[in-house]
Amino acid sequence: MNYADVYARAERDPEGFWLDAAEAIEWDRFPSVAHSAGSDAWFPDGMLNTCANAVDRHVAAGRGDQAALIYESPVTGGFARYTYADLLDRVARTAGMLRVAGVQRGDRVIIYMPMVPEAVFAMLACARIGAVHSVVFGGFAAPELAKRIEHCTPKVVLSASCGIEPNRTIAYKPLLDKAIELSVHKPDCAIILQREQLRADLVPNRDIDWAAAYAVARPVGPVPVDATDPLYILYTSGTTGTPKGVVRDNGGHAVALAWSMRHIYGVGAGDVYWAASDIGWVVGHSYIVYGPLLAGCTTVLFEGKPVGTPDAGTFWRLVDRHKVKVLFTAPTAIRAIRRADPDGAFIREASLSSLSSLFLAGERADPDTLQWIAEALGKPVIDHWWQTEIGWPAIATCFGLGETQVRVGSAGRAVPGFRFKVKDDEHRDVAPGKVGSLLVEQPLPPGVFRALWNDPERFAAGFVDFPGHYTSGDAGMIDEDGFIHIMGRTDDIINVAGHRLSTGQMEEVIANHPMVVECAVVGAADQLKGEMPVAFAVTRPGAEDLGAVEKDLVRMIREDIGPIASPRAVIFVDGLPKTRSGKILRNLLRTLVNGEDVVVPQTIEDPSIIDALQRSIEHV
């Protein structure tokens, strides 16, 4: 069946469509219905175990000797290859280690680790015993980690002594110790993986050595859970400083990801799939760990960078070495590779005959970058769109359904099961080709978030502005042929190299400096990273050493949020543009920073401030 037929069937008979899709999963109790009317729940009476579907069933099917996980670490020189039988053994024993630590079904476990195989084992081990994992990006600042510990109240924290960057080693343990100190909730214990590059001091009566605990652990079997039970909590930036804990269920998640591997990416059992992302982000959850393993693929875990580990040819050599069929990365990575290798010399040196397609997501893929990489590879390059909340591609070119038509500037068409609308502020449908708020019609398909952890009001707020629809927070446009174009954010979230960051959170940090009386942060277009934060700060009278203040602000942001949030510039100004009601005109600041034509807002209190701001920006 082609895309049009499949999409029409999902529209006409969603119940039958998703029950058929559920046949790709092994159930302890097959669901009698796909979706409950008037409920967000999918497969409500089904029971399964996600880990068993991702690991055990492939061994039982006689494919235990197939590679399941390939670990490549150019930053350490490390390499490992795990078959499905190897993976089963390590996951079952890691699950046993968690059981000894007191973890039971429904308990939360925070995983604060670098890109090492043990992090994957830990995620699957939690799923195996019905625990709920919450992976936090390794190296996140202690205050951010503390918020997550406080919010999801983990029974146990799994961490490592350090993470390795191309030019430095990041000690994780001091960050974890500080986070636990800051949090009112205290986990029962922290199990620490000691890496040879830097060993950590363990806190007596709290910290446990991973290797010692694993050595005596006995393997445990998978625990059947309800399809609606949570599989994981993944925190993402919100429009306030409080992170949102996106909750993913077991049943809908497994069905959606299994469907996507075959029908969007066009891969199946035995194929090698590589998502060059981090397990701390949703791409890592969906397409380093769960999606490929549910499909019986070989997945690649990469501890490195697109350039500098050691050079811009790393991606292409790994595709060649491991015969990768599909590569998934962010446009930022391709821009970095292009900057280091503008003529594509490294691409020509590699044999890429195995590669069927390159998928991009995480931020807007600019047409120039798309054209360059498509010409350099001579392969289909497919942009697609989704969010942490959505969990799997909602807009794409469904390569596995024979779709090959790519429209530059568009992320593709609606994936079967998703229905999109674009509306204006008056809740009216806009005409094709016109920009408005991008919405997803309810009911949402399987795999999409069903809750925010302990935050029902905030979850409901995503459906309030446009009743009957999920508000994506993006501005979008649907053309006459149904291709959907993502135009940018409608809130204060900016996208830095695929990382969604809250400018409001950065403002909170800056405002804490004793010399700052007022501030605003906006996203500035960046050729490499997509966007970078630019801060405007009004200082107290008499502030003299602004260079020292700027260094303080950058340091504070790095410590409180993380290095990824470091501003490209801090611009000191005498005042900020405001409406007569006192609201800061951030859109005007964004326009000025990006050198766009300025339309003076009718609501501005003092139009003369625009000239002063432009002069300040020019001096940076």
C-alpha cells in the first residue's frame, strides 16, 4: 500500500488500523480495543513488557547471535559489539542489580550517565521490572538535576564517575552530590559506574560501586505491565523554569515505534540503524534504544562528535564500517561537518553503498544545508518533525511506504494517525500557504504523551487555547499539496543545536546577578547551531566593569543550566523596549538581533529606544 492509501485507512478506521499495528508486538494479553472513547488511553486492557519485546523475543526467535548494539567511542578509543544474547544477559543482570537496591514496579530511577552501553542496559532493565526511568542528559548542571530528583522522587540514581568530551573530562559525581544536597527528596542510593578516565569518591552508606553490585546480581525475568503504565519520564524545557516531565506509556509507545521503523524509516530485523543523538533526549530514547531494538535492528551508540573526534569524516567512516542503512542526525551536525569539510572530501573517501537515506530532525533544516548534503551524499535526505511530547515522527516523508518526494523547506506530510490544522488567533482555519498556529487534532495517536508527571494542570494547558487540539507551540503552514512547513516557535523556547532551551529560565539566572536590574533573552539565528541565546541586560547605576559582569553571567548560566545555554553575546543597554502596560517586547529584540526589518509596534511605550538598541547591537 502507498502513503495515500495507508493515511486514508488510518483516518477511516483508526481502531482497526492500530489493532493491526499492535500485531507487531508480543503481548501477555492482547488488547481487545485500540482506543477508549473519551479517554487518552491506547490499548487500555493490554499487557506487555517493553524490554521483552526489545530483547528477549529476538533471542527466542533464533537471532541471539545478531548484533544488537554497537558502541563506538572515539573520545576514549573504546569499541564493543553486543549480540542480542549478550544484551539479554546484561539487561537481566542489571535488572537484578536494581532489584537488590529495592526497586519495584512503578518506582522511579534517574539515569544520569554518558553515552556508554551501561546506560542502555539500565533503561531496558527498568522497563524489564516495570520501573519508570528518567534519563537526565549527562553533565546537566546540579540545580537542574536537583529539580528532576525533587520532582520525580527516584528510589535510586544510576550515574557514572565522568563523561568524556573531545578536550576535557567532566566529573559527574560532584554534580550529582550537589544535586542530592539541593533536593529535599533523597534517593535510597546512587549506583556509580567508575570509568578509568576519572574515578569518583563514593559517599559511605549511600553510594554503591556499579561493578561490585553487578557482579553479584542474579538475572531477573520481564514483568508484564499494563499497556497504560508509564515506561519513562523525560524532562523537557517549558516556558517557565520548571521542567516538564513528559510521561510515555508502554503499549502505545511500543506499537508506534515499531510501526515507524518499518513505515517511516524503511528498516527491519537485521538492518543497522544509527541515530547520532544522546540518550538524554527523546531521539535517543526512541531511536537509539527502543525503536531499533523493537524492530530487531542493530543500533549504534556513539560517544563522540560529528567533528573533532577526530575529524569531519567520523560519521561517514562509521556508516561504511558498520554498513549503516539509515542515519538520523540533527541539521546542526551537518552544518558542522560542512564547515569543516566544505568540499565533502571525507564523504567521497567512504563507501556509503549501504546507506539508503539520511533523516534530519530536532530543528529547522535550512534549504542550503539540505541541498549541500543531498548533493554530497547522492542519497535521499529527509527532514521530519516531532517533539519530546509527541515521541515519534508526526510529519515526515514515509520512506518505508515508498514516499520519495521531498519538498525543500517542508518537513513532509502528516504521518498516518496524525491530523494537523493551522489556525489563526481567532481560531479560524487559515488558507493553504498561510502561517498560523500548528495544531494536532485529538484524539492523538499512540506513542504521544498522555500526561506530565504530577502536573495535570500544565498538561491540560496544552489543549486549552484551541479546544480539541494539541497546541504544538510552533508556527506552521500547510501548502496546497499537504506539505507542512515549520516556521518557528511561538513561545520562548529556542532551539540550540537540537536542544530546546527556555529563555525565561536564562532570564531568571541573569536577574539574580547583583548588578542586573532587568534583562531579556532571545534567540539569534546561527549558521551552525540554528539558534543561540543573546542576552540584553540593564545594569544598576554606577556599574563600571561590564566585562567582569558579562563573564559572571556566562559562568552563572553554564553552572545553573549548562554549557549549551551559554549566550553568544551579552548586550548591556540603558533600557528594554516595552509596551505601555510594561511587557517587554521580546519579538522586537529578536528582530533587531537578527537584522530583520523593524516594524515599530503600535503598543511600544518609547519608540526612540529602538535606535539606541540598534547602536548597542552593532557594537557587539
